Amino acid sequence: MKAKHIRQIASLIGVVLAATALATVSTRYVTFLAGLENVAADIRIAALQPAQPQSKDIVVAAITEETVTKFPYRSPVDRAFLAQLLQTYWCRTSAHPPSSTKSNSPT
């Protein structure tokens, strides 16, 4: 009776190990399952992490189709326009330009 019980436990452990190995290999090497695992990981992170306060250092400036038609090309957006946009923002708010934006490179 004891030998039968040991064989059942050993079989159960073997099945659990085989299922774990199969799941691990499947989520890494089967593209469809890997994509699902990435989505599940994103949901786990979003659901389990505490909410973070919004940063006041981030501003979203939407450039509309009307704005883009003013330039001779669509992409990239004119840097002089972006510089003027930032200057206008800094003048209208108490924000100051970060010192790290000053660069000698012509990029």
C-alpha cells in the first residue's frame, strides 16, 4: 500500500513538472502564446502596481493637420517651429527651459 502511495506522488510530481516545462517552453517559443503572455504581463503590472502621480514635467503638444500644412514638408516637423512653441510655453507658464537642452551640436 505504501509503495502505491509513493508511485502516485511521484506520478503527480512528474505531471506537474512536465506541465510546467511545457507551459514555459510554449510561452517563450510559440509566437501566439508569447504575445498572450506579454499582454497578461502588462495587465498584471497595471493591476498590481500602485498608481503613480502625474508628472508636471510632461506636456503634450498636439500638432494638427492644419499646422502641418503650413510647412513645405510633413516630416520631420520644423525645428524652428518646435523651438518657438517651447519658447511660447515657457513664457506663458512659470516653467523654465531645462539646462540640458543647450547643445553645441548642429542636430
